[in-house]
Amino acid sequence: MKTGYMKNDSRRDSRGDVLTNTSRSGLAWMLTFIAALPGCQTITPPVTQNLENPGIAPLETSQTNVMPTEPLAIEVLQESETDIQEIEPSPTITHTEQELLGRIRNGSRLPQDQDPSIDAELNWFATHPDYLERVLSRSEPYLYHIVETLEHREMPLDLGLLPVVESAFDPFAYSHGQAAGLWQIIPGTGKRLGLKQNWWYDGRRDVLESTRAALDYLQYLNDLFDGDWLLTVAGYNSGEGNVARAIRQAEEAGEPTDFWHIRRYLPVETRAYVPRLLALQRVVIAPHDYGLSLPVIQSEPRFEVVDIDGQIDMALAAELIGISTDELYRLNPGVNRWATDPDGPHRLLVPEERAANFASTMGDLSARDRVRWSRHQVKAGETLGHLALAYQTTPAVLKKVNSLGNDMIRIGQSLMIPHAVKNLEDYPQTLDARRARTLNQPRDGQRHSHTVQSGDSLWSVSRQYDVSTMELARWNAMAPGDTLRIGRELVIWTQSAASLVPTQNERIRHLTYTVRKGDSLSRISTRFRVTVPELLEWNNLSANKYLQPGQRLVMYVDVTEQTT
């Protein structure tokens, strides 16, 4: 079971193992078990991308050793891809208990150890003075809630700085290891921690739910490692299994088992991850010691939670609140689509000063007023899947609102379909919109398109075009381990046309064929020089079902093999 988070700075798929004993002395009996489990998989180079579209702003880092000559740069890369709207920094003043960084300073409980690796990170921050000002300003909508939650749990307030390392406080950050959100949680860990993830909603990006889950995990790790917060932070980055193995190796070598002694047994990213957080702690405690001025973030709530009692269109909600759709999505980054999840959570985070009026307005709206509805008459060849794709919803929703017992629909049947109030381009932070921005981002070299064929993987396509798997994944808002869907168009950038060897896949074209009377799968496959299994896969068909005249089939054909 994956229990570690995929970190946006570490870029690794962590496979830490679950340990049930909460004392370090109790680790021993588990070590033999842990040794048999898969270890950490490091993905190089580390980058956080916006994929899901997720994908969205990668973090720039570089590998480092225990004593790096140049610390990892955790700057968000290509911010133009994510259209991150920066908050204008407040005038810099002395930090007090009345503002958030002052609260973090006064609630600091992480050890203030000395080590050259910390000094290297401090030097990086000192030589990049704009970075923390920008990232901490970006944290303003979220940091108050994080600090309040940490205080309520009696946890070190320094941990509120972890999203700086994890995501640069970009709520849409998505790593090549499929980690998402402020706290960079991978899908498997999110499931383990009770985070809902579906087409409509991703709890890993939800500000409330992801913070709850991240702190749950940190508390679990801290219990596991006898209250040692540096081992806790290391476990958050690499997984508890990796830390437990490092402890075992140190014990076998007759060495102490604190972080500084076991770090040489940890993944290289983790060796830099802990010093980076400690460097951030030092900067917040005494920014002027390092020639830095940090923005003032007032210690006051930035949002309230409003019960919406059902699904609502995000553009409509933004209008009712009196803010931009973009701002509403940044407070509610867990919403993947043009509307909230019809199955919940039925709540929205709303600017604190506008919450009461919005709550009152919502009470006057019926369920039918919260999304736009259209009556659609089913045409030949249409399926629930086709209609769901066309209207940006799901077959399950169409079945539910039309009281359908199965997926069967008939020609001429009338269906009520909920859909977006505005054009989809008016929803700038949906998963699809963010992915499209990543795909359309201008890059160096020449752009090419590749249509995914049966058997393709990111690795095989990268070999075909002589590019790295990491690059290919980043260009297409994906993670390197993602499965490719047949027919998907991949964006590929090469340095020159000469470096690209023409392949069969370049000649593949997407076609839609309307079934005629007398057609069969065999006849169509022969005509277009494709196989029957391919037709079945492309169209999600069953081999024992007959084709119907007027039915539309998707095909991917080699144009050079077609006859006139």
C-alpha cells in the first residue's frame, strides 16, 4: 500500500509501508516485513505539473546531496501555464502575534539544528528575495485556516510552511507522480486518508479536506516515530517505510537514529527536503538576518463555509457571490468541472465578507435554478456516453435525473440534461481548461502531434520521438506512469524536423463513420484496414451486439493504406 505522499519537490512515488506500532522501539518487529516491500521510486527531474489539468504549475528543483553546492530551487515554473494571480504584497512591517507569520514564529516547535545543508538552503532564499514574497502572498487565502487547524491540534505551527515546499501554495499544483493540491497527495494515499476523488471532484485539492488529511498523516507519523518531528517530516516526504528502513540501517551500523544520522540512508530528495523546511523556519523567525522582507498576512479568516444543499454551476455561484469565477475556483480547487459534484460535498468556500449574503441568496434557489437544463431528443447513433461528453456531465447523472434504470436510450426519446450556464471557456480553472493551457503552452522547438495507438505508452512514444518520458508527460499534463487512451492526441516538441523520423503513427487520422444498412464489424474493418478488436475497443462495443444503421463509430486509420 502506498502510504507516502508524492512530493512536488521530490517528485517521487513514495511507497512507504504502514506500521502499526507507534513507538520507535516497536519498529523492530516490523522491519523484516518492511524490507520485503517496495521502496521509494524516484522520478527525475522533479517537477510539479498542472495536470488534471491537472496540471498546472510545475515546481523547479534539481537534485542535491546532503551538502548541496546549490540548494533545490522550489520556484514554480512556467506560471503562465497556470495563470496564477498573485496577491499584491502588504507593506512589510515587524511581524507580531497579530499576523500569521508572527503566529508561526511564536508557535515554532521544530528543532533549530545547525547543518551545512540548512545553510545552503538559506543562501538560496537569500539570493532569491522575490520568491518567498510571491509564494507567501499566494498563501493568504489558505494560511489562516492551516494555522488555526495546527493550533487546534497542538501541532508545531512550522508545519504550516510545508505547502511552500510542496506546492509553492499553488492549489492546482500537480506533480509528475500524480500528487495534487497544496499538500501534494498521491491518489492512493488520498484514498487511504478518506479523500473523495472522481470526475467532478478531487478532495486532494480541497482546502479543508486536504489539510485535514495531511495533518492526520503527520500526526500518525509523529506517533510512529516517538514524537520526532524531523523524522515525521522525512516520512511525509518519502513514506514511513523508507524512514523505518533507514533507522534499521543506522542501528545495524551502530549509529544514532535521528534524522541527521540516518539521512544518508534516505532518498536524496528527502535529504534536502527536511533542511529546506528548517531553512524556511529560520527565515520566518528572523527574516532580516538573511536580508529578506516578508509580506504581512493578517491573522483573520479569508473564507467561510457555505452550505449549498446540492449541485450548483460555478459561474452562477460566482455571480451570486459577486466575485470572479477564477477566484471562486481558487477557494474551491477541488471542483474539477463547471459545477460542483452532484453527490457532494455540498458546500463552497466563500470570501468571509460575502458569505452571509450568498447563504441567504442560496436559500431562495430551487435545485432546478442552480444549473441550466435542456431537453434533448435522442438521435440515431447517440449513447449516454456521447451525450455526457457533449454536455460535460456523466452518464450516471443523466441516468439519475431522467430516472433511467440502465444505459439504454432510444431514438426520439427526450432527456433532460443539466449543463453549464456559460460557455466552457468562462470556467478558467476546470480540469479540462487547465490541461488545455498546458497543451497549448508555446515551447522551444517544433510541435508535433501523435495519435495514441494500441500498445502505446509514454515510454514507447518518448523513444519513438527521441524525447524524455518526463518531458512528454509534462507537455501533455500527465504523469509518466499514466495509461494512454487509444485515440488521444499527444503534443510532442522536437528541436528540429530533421530529428523526427517519420513513423506510421504520424499518418494516423481520426475518423467518424456512420453505419449503413448491411454493415458489419468485419466488413468495416476490412474496408478501413483496421481490426475488429480495435473497433470494439475504440467504441466500447461488445462483440455480441449488432450494429444499427445510423450508429456512429470512431476509427483511427492509416491514410496511406486507404483505397479510393
